[in-house]
Amino acid sequence: MSTQPKEKPRTKTLFMLMAEFDGAPAVELKRCYHYLGYDTAAHAERDACERGLEVPCFRSRNSQKSKRMVHLEDLAKHIDRYAEAARDEFNKIHGRAA
């Protein structure tokens, strides 16, 4: 039996995202828009312009030509929040304890 503390899901999600994006702490919005539920990067960019994204995004420089970036920690929190809500709903439907 292991005595090490169990890793939090967000930590696992963050490490998996970092592996996918080659260890970068933040990635361009156009590379991760699908994790935010968008079909196209253009739609995600439009919502970012209108401040409609569910995660914070930023530009690495003070220029409109700079790419919009998403920090992977924020993206991991977003993914885990929706996964937890889906688990809760599943458990309610199937009468399982959380």
C-alpha cells in the first residue's frame, strides 16, 4: 500500500497538457481552442476579442499583433471543472454516491 498522497485531478490534467504542448506553460489560443468547446480557432479568437472566453487569455506583448495565449493551469482548471460537473450529473442519473 502506497503512503504517498493521491495526486489531485487538476495536477494530472496540467501535466498531461504540458506533455501535449511540449512543456510550455502557456500556448496560443489557436492551439487549444478545442479544449474550450470551439469548432474553429476563428470563433475562439472572436470570443476572446469580445471577452467571452471562459478562461483568461493574454498577449505576451502589448501589441494587437501578438498572439493570444492561454496559461495551461487555467486550461486544466477549466477542463477539470467540466469533468467534475459531468461526473456529478452521471452519478445523479445513475443513483450513485459521489
